[in-house]
Amino acid sequence: MSVKTFNRLPLPWPPSYYDNVLQGQSYCAMGGGSMVSFNHDLDLLGTGDQGGPWLCEQSIYKYSFGHHQEADPTLGYRGPTLPWPDIGIGLPGFGGAPDDSYYWQFGAKAIRATEPSDPIFSASTFLGETLQDGLPKMAGHETWKDQTLRAKQAGGEYLNYQFGWVPFVSDLRSFAKAVSSSSQVVSTMRSQANSKIRRHLKLKHDSKYDTAYADAFIATPGSWSIGSTPTYATSSFTEDMWFDGCFRWYLPLDNSMGSRFKRYRAYARKLYGVELTPEVVWNISPWSWAVDWAADVGTLMHNTSALGHDGLVLQYGYVMHSQVSELAIHAPEIGAWRSSSISRKRRVPANPYGFGVSSDGLTSRQIAILAALGLARKDATRISG
């Protein structure tokens, strides 16, 4: 954790005179602020999430002096002036900084609203349906070989339905379609698992404005009484809260499985585009790949089912909060103005499994997933307001 404080140097009033006598120097405070930040390791920039809890509070005051000149410089005041009205308008306040739990509720809402649909789960469901549709009447590749051999030996009679050839060909094409579809699904799953889905959501926006006009007191270094002047004042308060996050999926898929599904697809394509005679089917070998395909689909379904929703994590997630209050006062007849503002900027990060989630509460499976994605880390110390 690092804490940085900063202050603007006081602004001196320009020289002033009363009854032609030079007055002592005085100052106008210019404000200051502080910043609290965590987890900013510049050596690791570019390798992952570098943002941590962050809070910055600042107040700033600015002035532009006018000038007052008595007709007779030996009488009364001459020198710099500022508008200092009391006309029923002031700098809006916004209280103390909320603690983290205040932001967790907004973070949870943001995740629910921006969380992408889980393509891994959807793809797993589709693969299960594909497996069922692809092997509706096929007991295994040895049965296919036997059935093809009988039809082959029967010569021209293989077209007779007593050998079941036409329904068998229909099943073969259904199986080939299922294999081709599964290969595309697995390819899509792999690409989506490696992608980062970024989301942004506005959570709150509020703006309030107020204006006032009146003849107001003219301020001088020694608070000399020199009358009043028409003064215009405008106050404003703006508040914004938003969420920025990046989602990732974890897919328990070994590197060789993708190439195996490409090979299955190549085999399946041999069942397309030609007349499937017993001779053609007999020459399509080895048929053992069909069993391997079914086994790989079953393994992938089991792994994704066991993974559940834990496979969707946040690469990073933040709730950001900005509050700015301003007051501007202008006295055109004396050519002077002053402004003041207070601001607070806040950032609250999420754990990869949500806001308000501690690493101590993660399951062993969740920890293993984070390690596989390179996201395992200790929780940064949180700011409490």
C-alpha cells in the first residue's frame, strides 16, 4: 500500500494599501488532497491485471483577483479584490467514502448484467446431443465392418432391404454429419476459451446544478469594507459509477485433442460426396477412429460438466466511482472570480470469482482453474472507508 499526499502552495494576495499605507502580506489557501493505492508493480506491466484498490481525494481552490481603486488613494482601500458572496449557494458536499461492501452490490449487479453466456456449457450440451444423434443404431465399428462385409459378399443384392443397407447408409451419413459438427464445435470452444471478452456497464449517473445572483460582499486581504458588487454563482455535483471487466473461460482440453478432432473430421468427409457402396465403405478404414471419437466426446462432456460455472472467471473486474463537486463565483464589474472543487475517485477490484470474494474461500477446483489461467494471486489489501 502507498499513501501520497499533495498540497498546492498558498496563493499570496497582491500588494494592498489602506490610506496609502502598504499592508502586510496575506495568503489564500489553494487546497490539496491524498491518494491511496495498492498493487502497482510496474515491472509486471503487460503480463496481466495491474490494477488494485485505489482512492484519490482532492480539493482545489482557484482565484483571479480584481482591483479596487478609491478616487483619492490617500483615503480608504486600494488593491486586489475577490467576490465572497453569501447568497444561499455553496459547495455541495458528498459525505465520507463508502467502504468496499457498498460497491460489491453494484459489482454483483454488473457481473449479472454483462456476463457472457457460457459457450462451453452450451457446446457441451450440443456435443451430448450430437453423440446421441450420431450413433442411433450403431453398436460399434466391428458391427459396421460385419454389416459391410455381408453386403459386399452379396453382390448386387446388397441393395435389398433384407441386408438393411439403405438404412445403414443413412446412419453412416448421420454419423459423419455428427463428427463434422463436433469438430467445428470443439474448434470454436478452443478459440472462445482463449479469448478475452471485455465488458463495460454504466451503473450510476447523477448531475445537479444550482445558480444564484445577488449583490455580494467584496473580499479584501484585511476584510476592509468597500461595499458590494453584482455576483453570479453556479454550483454543480456530478456522480458516475461504472464497471469494467474482462471475462475468460477455462476449457479442460488437452492440446492433442484438437488435432484428433480434425483427424476425425477428415475421416468423416470420406462418407460425403460419393455413392456409398459396400466396396467404398469397406475401403474406408481404420474404423477404430469412430470409437476414439465417441470416447473423446464423452471425456470432453464429462470434464465440462464437472467444471460447471467455475470455468467462467474474471481476468479483471472493477467498480469505478467518481464524485465531483464544484462552485464557481464571478463578479464581472470588478473583474474577479474564484472557484473551488472537491473530488473523490475510487476503484474497487473483484476477485476472479466475483466482488467480495476472498481467495481463502475458493475451492480447490477454483484455485486450480486460476492457476491454469495464470490468474492465481493473493488478495490485495482492500480499502475500507
